[in-house]
Amino acid sequence: FSAPPAHNHRMSADLNTVLESATLPEDAVEVARIGEAWGVRGWFRIIPYSSLPEALFNARQWFLLPAERGARHFEGTRSLQIRQVREHGDGLVAGAAAIMDRNAAQLLKGARILVPRSSFPQPEEGEYYWVDLIGCAVSNREGVALGTVRDLLATGPQTTLVLDAGVDAEGKAQERLIPFVDAFVDSVDVPGKRIVVDWQPDY
């Protein structure tokens, strides 16, 4: 048995000290996670969950939760003040005031990034954030309940709603897929968490 190098303990402890403890806002939404360190000055890569990551650019304070898998170099909810976010190639990179070198940036790898929903830009008419659609009850024009939005899939040029649609006679969970396009979606009521579609249960 051999103990890990002492400097690893120091770096982990330093990250716990550098990242301020914070309370997660009630409207916090997980929008990305941190990837590999980028460069030698504490910058890091960002892996956004959406192809439209405007919230990452708008919010200057990010809230971090530890990685779900792998090493965890800090505990609890932490606050990170962001200096700059910019596009690099086909991805994003960011720099934070408290992260000054590559070692510290690498320790952030896997951390989950949350920002307040209030920091999201106002969507254009007829556009919706995925997070606002999750949990919406979906029914058709005849008032038949079709399920609740569990997830969305980006399939080429269109997005598809993934619905939890109850269980079958054998108790197995069922799902229903409905293209989120004008041809099938009649209305979306975000505050009321309700979507009406032109879709039949046996489609």
C-alpha cells in the first residue's frame, strides 16, 4: 500500500478554499459541465448541454456542484466568478477569477455548472428553452392525456419530445415520442406547464 503524493492533497484542499461556499438559487438550472484544463493560465473547457449556451455568457456567477463520477475535489455548492467565456473552435472555454493555473483548472474537470434561470435571455416568440418544457403535461386536441415531457432529443433539423406515458399491462414504463414542430404542436403554455398537440394515442 502506498499513499498518494502529498501535493495532490494540497491541491484538493486549496480548491475547497478557493471556491466560495454558496447557496444554490431556487431557480438554478444545470446547463453544462467543466472539461479539461485549457492553456496554462487557469482557463478550462466547457461542455454545454445545449447548442444555444447563451446563459453561460450572460451569467457572471456560476454555481458548481461536484462531478457525479470520478474524483471530487470540492464538496457542496460552490460559487465561481467568471472573468470571460469565449468560443474556441467548435466549443467554449472560460476563465475564472479564482482559478489561476492549469493544476487548479484540471481539478475542476467534471464539475457541473448551474446558473439562475433568471439569467437566461428572453427567448424569441415561438422559441422555448428545453428546461422550460421538461415536466409539461401533454394532451391532444381532444383532451386525451399523452404523458409528461421527460426529455428532448435533437434529431437532425428537429427536436423531439420524449414523454413518460405511464405503464403497460405488465407494469413496464412506456414512452411516447412526438416531433416538436409546428405541424404537430398547437400551443405551449410554459407558466401552466401544458402542451397541446395534434397527435393520437395510437400513433
